[in-house]
Amino acid sequence: MNKDIQKNRDRIDAIDNQVFDLLIDRLDAVTTIGYIKKQEGLPVLDQNRESAIYAKIDAKFSAIEADFLKHIYQSIITESKRVEEK
């Protein structure tokens, strides 16, 4: 295999491991928030929070990067709400 391809795949593998760890940390926070919302009778959906996340992405990244990240965050937010509902 091409050495440059392998080098970049190795880089991606290392980044993926970091992303996995961060997503599990996020899952822990989401689970805690879901518990608190249930205890306090709060709805899972917080449109202001979702809008703030997307606005932060738009403010921080180029249009191409923001589009990439917002597609990923749509899945993350959807799964987060699913976990909070449990």
C-alpha cells in the first residue's frame, strides 16, 4: 500500500480513538441530563440548546467544515435525545 495512504489511515485511527473516548464522555453527560430532566419533569427537546450548538459550529468553522459537522451533530443530537428518553 502507498505509504502516504497508510500514514494518513494511521492518523485517522488515532483520531478515531480520541473521538470514541469523547463521545462516550458525552454519552455519560447526556445520560445524567436525561435523568435530571425526568426527575424535574422537563422535556427532552431543548430547541434553544440545539440551535446554540449549530450556531457555534457556524461561527467557528468555514461553510464546508460547518456543513460536515452539522450533519454529524444531527446524528449525535438525535441519539442524545433517544438516550435521554430512556
